Amino acid sequence: MGLTREHLEIREGAIADAKIIAYLEEEVRGALQLLSMVKEVIGSLDSLSLSRFKEVMDSAKRIKEETERTHRDLLAYISRVSPALYHREDWLRATYNVRNSIDRISGILYRLEFLVSRGWAVPQDVKVSILELCESVIGVMESFRQIINLIPSNPSRALSQCSKLAHSETEADAKFRSSTFVILSSNLSPNTVILLLNIAEMLEDVSDIIYSASEDIYIVLTDMARP
């Protein structure tokens, strides 16, 4: 005999707890705020005032602290509900991946801070290529946020969104390769080249990490879609 509607709702609640989803969405929102700051700094490297950059870094530190608190709260909550929670390990991997992506974005901002403090000039074509990569990574993060938000109301659509995210991640990989070639072809000092390549690599890391998080969520969604 099939499961009743009540039993199905209980089972879905045990797979995708609403509070876990809310915590995870809050972490992803913080990651998107940090990525927007990276985009702002890269887009205005030649015109950003030191006072505005200090404001950006202060805001970034505050957001990172808030996401760290959210992450600790999420882990504590999962610990409390784990006996009744399906896919505990998948949820844990997803949230650790999101946290790792936030660490990478923070690292990018610190490297940009070093770049700005040194007054190293970045050619327009290099700046544009890294900016396009950053926008692609934001697209990956936005897709992941949509997946998270769709889980409670439309798991099937969330599954489809996983495919869209995979496509966005492929685009980000292509932008990374392109930016790498532009940086290496530029007439910049070795130190500047190394720093810019590191920033591009870390942006690509963020895309890869969030793709891994989406695979963890895909496993959860597949179970939710099971009759």
C-alpha cells in the first residue's frame, strides 16, 4: 500500500528540514554579498578610493562573521535533529562546501586589498576578463540559491535547476581559461601576474565547490522525488 499524504509530508520533512534549508540559504546569501563586493572592487580597480575600499573590507569581515555564526548554528541544529534526519551526511557536506566557498571569497578580497595597497595597475583587458569570470561565478551561486529556495515547494524544479547550475559551472570554467590566457599574455610584473592568476584560480575554486554542493543536494532531491 502506498504512503498516505501525511506520511509523505513526514518523510519529506525528515529529508529536507525547513530550518536547515533556511540556515543554508542564509549562508549562500552571505556568499553572494561577498561575491558582489569582489565584483565591485575588480570593476573599479583604477578608481576605487581607499576609504571606500576600507568600507568594503569592513562589511566583508562583518558578513563573514555572520555566516560563521550561521554555520555554527546550523551544525548545532543538525546535531540535535540528526536521529530523525535523512541524508545527514549530504546536508553536512553541502554546508561545509558553502562555508569553504566563503573562505575562498574572503581570501580573494584580501588579495585584492594587497593589490590596491601596492598601487599595481591592471590593464583593462585583464580587468574585464576577471570581471567576466566573477560574474559567471555569481551565476553559479545564484543557481545554487535558487535550488535551495525551491526544495520545500518544488523539489522537481529544484532537480532541473541542478542541470542549469552544471551548465553555469561549465561557463565559469571557460571564463577561467580565458582569463588565465589574458593574464599570462599581459605585460605585467611577475608578482602582479602571480597575484592575478591566484585570484582567478580562487574564483574558479568557488564555482567548483558550489557545484560539489549542488551534487550533495541533488542526492537529497532524488530521494524526495522517489514515490
